[in-house]
Amino acid sequence: MSLDRAMFAFAGAMVLVSVLLTILVSPHFVWLTVFVGLNMLQSAFTGFCPAAMLLRRLGVKPGTAF
């Protein structure tokens, strides 16, 4: 799996987890969804993504975007 696909999978999983936590635990977990969305948006413009840096250090092979 390339870094690009791993990032999409990670972001999608974080959104789904935050929606479940919002429904089951507290409405305040919606802020996790907002954070993930804002991070994806700024990453699209700047190319800086902390999660991509972490995954790269864990040995995920690079893709074309990151």
C-alpha cells in the first residue's frame, strides 16, 4: 500500500471513528471530525501532513502525493 492510499484510509477511519464517538459518547467528538477535515484541507494546499510523516517513518512506501 502506498503512502497516498494509507493516508486516505487513515483519514476515512478517523472520520468514521469520530462520528461513532459523537453518536455514542459525546457530541463534542464532532470536533475531531472538524480537525481531520481541516488537516486534509491544509494538506491539499501546503503538502504538509503530520500523519504522512509518521507513516513514512513507519516504513510505508512513498506515493506520488506525499
